[in-house]
Amino acid sequence: MAAPQVKSSSELTMAVLGCGTMGIAILSGILTSLTSLASSPSDPPTSPPALPRHFIATVRSQSSIVKVESALSPLVKPNVSTLRVLQSTSNVSAVAEADIILLGCKPYMVSGLLSASGMKDALTVNHQEGHVRKQKIIISICAGVTVPQIEQILREDVGMEGNDLPIVVRAMPNTASKIRESMTVINTVEPPLPDSVTELLTWIFEQIGEVAFLPPSLMDACTSLCASGTAFFALVMEAAADGGVAMGIPRAEATKMAAQTMRGAAGLVLDGEHPAILREKVSTPGGCTIGGLLVLEDEGVRGAVAKAVREATVVASLLGSGAKNVNGTRH
């Protein structure tokens, strides 16, 4: 662990409050990228002028401190980045040092965390006369917690107002962050974020995958497609592997083959191929592919998958509004 140190104008401090699996994945991507940037100083700059280089992660237990340190400490390089892992009793001091605060805690903990004693002063930037006014940035990756909800907490519970309010952003990465293949959706706001903030947010989340900016009205649908979608596609992959096993392929090989085939199809689509065109290219007249596709269509797979995305969207919306046991009341 590194001790606090003086920062240059091109260095930011990022605090991750509640650094669990997703927080570890995000910091891992950033730390790895910083090392790559430092090892290729002659490459043209494609990153924001100021990047997070100092990191503070807070967790609830000593065992979690050990877990985070073991995962991230090997990625910290001298003169490139620093890392401190603290217990959550240090949340306020971590926020006071930070320029960027990532909320990685459970959704129900957000209000209590932000309204802790001393948090108002910690979130307030002390401005010197004649200097450009800056605000801290709060990034929430807490499922179902909206930007207006966080801003209401800051106003009513923390007592902040006007220009002292931090910039609040909602982002939704998914579990593939662990292998830097996330699809992260960032909530746009009105008025729009400053270009410098948008550039910084994009850089942070591009270190763990792809990034899209969409309006808040679509965030529940994005939760369904991008977050729940990981499980939906895993089920399809598992079903394909089961078919292979039924026809004699060993389980390990069938799973690997199904996963690689799904990865290949996804890669072709991301490379510009439309899914319908890809499907048509593989469907030789009178061949095995069209025969299998007709079974999938006859069994309603297309409609079932689309309906699953729609259903998960509605459930996400209801959960975000505080409803309980939603799935038990849907049908």
C-alpha cells in the first residue's frame, strides 16, 4: 500500500467505496492501462489530460482488505500509480482526498454512506479565488439507484446545494468487466456533462470493455439486455452444449465449442456483420443449419428471448421503485 502523496495537475485520485468484484475489475483495468501508457510514452496521446493515478478502495472487513490487495497490488507500479485499501470506517477521509468517487456498495447502503457525518465537507471542493471552479464526480454503479435519487440524498440528507453539489453519474457495467469485456452503459443527463467529464468517464470504462451513453429512460432496458443478458446468453450457450453432449461430444469440449462459437458470432457482428446476414450466410439450401434454425423458430426461441429482455426490463423498473418480491407477482 502507498501513503498519500502530492499530485500533479495531470493526476487524479479515485476512491471506490465498497470495492467488491466490480470495483476490483474496474481498478484492475485502469491500473493495467496506466502501466501500458507508461511503457509506451512515444505513442500519440489518446487519453484525457488528467487521469486517475491514485486509488483508495474501502471495504467492510479485514478479509476483504486482503482480497483486494492480493488482486490489485501486483498491478501497481512505482511512479505510475498508488493504491491504499482501507476499512469502510475511512469512507469520509477517502472521499475528502478523491476527485472521483465510485459507489460500489449495495444499493440500500447508498443513503447511509453519503449521509455519514463529515461527508458534506468531504464532498465540497475548497476553491481559491481566481481558480476555475471544479466539482467532484460521483459515479454510481449501484443497480436501480438513479441520478435524481442520489442528488436528492445530497440535497436533503447531506445538506449540499448549488455549485457545491458533485457531478453525479450513473453507469452500468456487467460481470464481463472481470475479463475487460464489459458493455457499460452510462446515463446521460440534462444539461449535458462537460466534454472533459464525458471524456474521462469514457476512458475509465473503456478500460473494462465497450461504452455507450443513453438517456435515463432506457437504463432499465439496458440493465436487462447488458446485465441480465449475460445470463440469457449463458443459458443459450449451455443449451447448445447440451445438444452436443446428447450427440456424443464430451461435456468439456462441448462447452468450449459452444462458447467459442458464440464468441466468434459476436465478433463478426461487432465487426459490422448484421445478425440476419450472418445467419443467412450460414444457411445453405437444404443443409443442416436451416433445418436447425426452423426448429428454433418453431419452438419460439426468438420470441422467448425477446420476451425475457422485456420482462427483465419491467422487473428492473419495479425493483428500482422499491417494490418487493416482484417476480412472484408478474404472472
